[in-house]
Amino acid sequence: HSVFVIHLLEGLFPSSYSLEDDESVEEERRLFYVAATRAKKNLILAAPKNVWNGKMQCVFPGVVFSKPSRFITENKEMANLMEEWEIE
């Protein structure tokens, strides 16, 4: 009855491999829609602010600041429902 979609970040969902082709992005959008509509009671969409990536060079070694997926930000209703949580 619950669906969790994690790492809803640009480059992960939609995948960076699909960003070169509009048709591929639309296929990933359909996958997102299917995931979201399967939830019967709870739908949790997670887009962390920073992600650990040991391969990337950045200001803080291994930490990459992330951008929420277009699948969230393009939908104004969904964007307005976003809650920000701080986990300590």
C-alpha cells in the first residue's frame, strides 16, 4: 500500500543516460508515473540535498549538492507539496 521512490535527482531519475534523447526521458517519466500511481495509501518521494559520491571532485570531498528531479519541479502541485526534513 506504500510506494517509496528514492533519489529523485536530476541525473539519477531521469538517468543521465536518458538526457540526450527526449524519447528516453519520456519513457522514464512514464516509469515515474507508474510508480506514483501504484501507491494505495502512502507515496514518499525522496530527493536528498546532498549525495555521497567518492568519484567526483568538489569543495567537500565526496559530497555533491544535488538538484531535485524535473519530475518533481515541473509539476507545480507536487512541488508545492514538498516538505523539507532535516535528519541529524
